[in-house]
Amino acid sequence: MPKSESVELYFPEEMVKADLSLVNGEESCVYFAGNSLGLQPRKVKTYLDEELDKWARTGVHGHFNGRRPWALADECILDLMAQLVGAQRHEIALMNGLTVNLHLQMYAVESQLRLHGLDVEKSMLLLQPRQGEETLRTEDILAVIEKEGDSIAVIMFSGVQYYTGQLFDIPRITKAGQKKGCFVGFDLAHSVGNVELHLHDWGVDFASWCSYKYLNSGAGGIAAAYIHEKHSKSVKPALIGWWGHDFKTRFLMENKLQLSEGINGFRLSNPPILLVCALHASLEVFNQTTMKALRRKSILLTGYLEYLIKHYFSEDKTNPEKPFVKIITPSRIEERGCQLTLLFSLPIKSVFEELEKRGVACDLREPNALRIAPVPLYNSFRDVHRFIEILGSAITSSKQTANNAALSASY
């Protein structure tokens, strides 16, 4: 396959599951899976090679020398991350993986309840959409907080829900919860690099996010965590690592803890330099634009996708034989990021396989959904148009397969 025209990131050149008789060999794949794994920034290999070369040449001296001193490597890119999430530099740390950070912040809910001997059924309140609806209404969320808030210690939501693609009203939920005396935090795995965030100004108490989805840092990339500066002196980690010790005296090894304030006190160990390199390369790409500009494009890009799906694949009550697609992601732009989640009248796995045969990378989620994510950083309106054309072909083929199966079963 030809190389992508993208200047900053690589599009996959190999359509791993494609049927070469069904694809145009002059085209790259349609990559709508950035909500699962982002594309590789072109500078990643260069940055990795720099650090591998430094290791070979200087050995242990690489910890405090070079463009990215290993002992301080994560701090070299904090400003780039801070501007993406609307936080102060000292409110965020790059460390661990997403779930590890949630545990460290003591809010990996179910397992923490069990660890402390609490009954999950009695101690964790889960919200469900109304009967017949796919997503939560903001008024219902706020109503539960108002009713139950006095007995709630911690409120935790995703910023963007991974399955439906719903974007929650982070500032309103935060304000409502804090009014009731709750700590309010968010899992931002599907939010950072996807939607505009202003964590500091919104007063969010805590948050964590991974970096391998919209932030393009590679599978298992280093994650990040945030604690608002208002808690810098009051919130302390339950589990402490030596990297949470104040840097000025960290290497004196006096066996007397001088804990860093805020989120920096939650750091456990020195940053993994190779993971930092990959994230550095991606954050530099984001630094060439703004989340406001990306969001503006995203609204148009996903809106275009929504329009074409509804135009070509809506349910036709007068033609019950016609296959149709249902979008369960909210239609209001304030309630979604770039992802649309699609349900099909045809068997979902058949549609997914037909899309893969035609060079589309997207995401199948049980029980019956396809997650389609036109990422504004690197996807185009042409990608959307190509996807719609391919989707039509995939649906036709899936319907034929279903008809053949039904015919065979009747004999």
C-alpha cells in the first residue's frame, strides 16, 4: 500500500484483514479506530533512537543529560499535556497506566470497595439510562446527585463514555457533586485529545487518562493523572513510592519522607523514557494546533458522517427488508466527541468482517455495536465519504450472506 500523505503520522500501509480483490491498491485504509489505538507519529522512531543512542554512548549519565534527561523526562513534556487538558503544570503527572492511577487515587471503585471489606451492591451506586433509551440524561444524573449526594463520598464518571460515545457535562456534574460535599473525578481515557477540557477552571477534583487512544502514544503508553491544586496540601497518597519524595532531597536516601505536594506525591518510580519519547512525539503534533480548532473540525467531520448515515441507512418503515443503521450516540454536539456508535439490523459480526475485507479499521464492541471514530487530528472528509461508500457495499454483502443462510436453513 502507498504511504499516507499525512505529514505528521503514519497511516497503516498493510490492510491486515483485507480481501485484495475488494480494495483499491492505490488507497490507504480508512482508519476510524483512533478511539482504540491512535496512529504512530512520524517522530517516534527518531526520539526512541536518540535515547537508545544516548544510553549506548553515555550509560548512567543519561539520567541528567541530554534533551530528555531520563530522571526528568516526564517533566519535559508536562506543559504540552497541561494545555491539552486545561490544567496547571503542577496539577498533572505522567505515570503508570490508567487503572493504576485510578487505584492510587483510591477511586478504582469496585476493587477498592472489596479491598476495604465493603458490600459493592450497597456501596456503589450505578446509573442506568431510562427505559428504551441508550444514554444518560444530564437532568437524571443531577437529580441522583441532589437526592443521594449527602451519602456519597466520591462521584466518578467517564468524560466520554467508551461504548456510546456520550460526552458528559463535566462542569455541571462537578459543581453539583461538590455542592453536596462529594469529591468529583473523571476517567478521561476517551476525552483527552478528543474534546476541549478545562479541568482547572471547572474545579474538577481528580482525573486520570491513558495516552494510546486519541493521544497516539502507542499500545500501553504512559498514562497521566490530575489533582486540582486546591487539594495540594490536603490529599495524600495511600500508597507511596520513592519518586513521590521531594526532588531536592530524593537522592539523599535519608529514609525520612518529604512528600511532594499534590499529584507529584503520588508518583511511584522514575519515568519510562521510551514511553515518554512516544508521547513527546505526539504532543508536539498537538502543539501545532489547538483543541479548539480540532474540536471545530471534529464537529463538522462527525456531523458529516452522521448526516450521510441517516441519509443512506435510516430505517424505512415502508420497506422492512431494507437493512438499516441506528446511531445511539447523542445527536447534540455538546453531548458527544468524534465517535459515533452504530447498531445494525444485520448481524454485527458479518458487517464488521465485510468492512475489514474492504480496508476499514474500526472497532467491534459486544454485544452489537460498531464504534466509528473520525479523528480530527488526521482523518478527513474524504475518509468519511469513502467509509460511507464501503459501508453500503459491506451491508449489501452482509444481507446476501444472511439471505443465503436463511435459505439454507429452510431446506
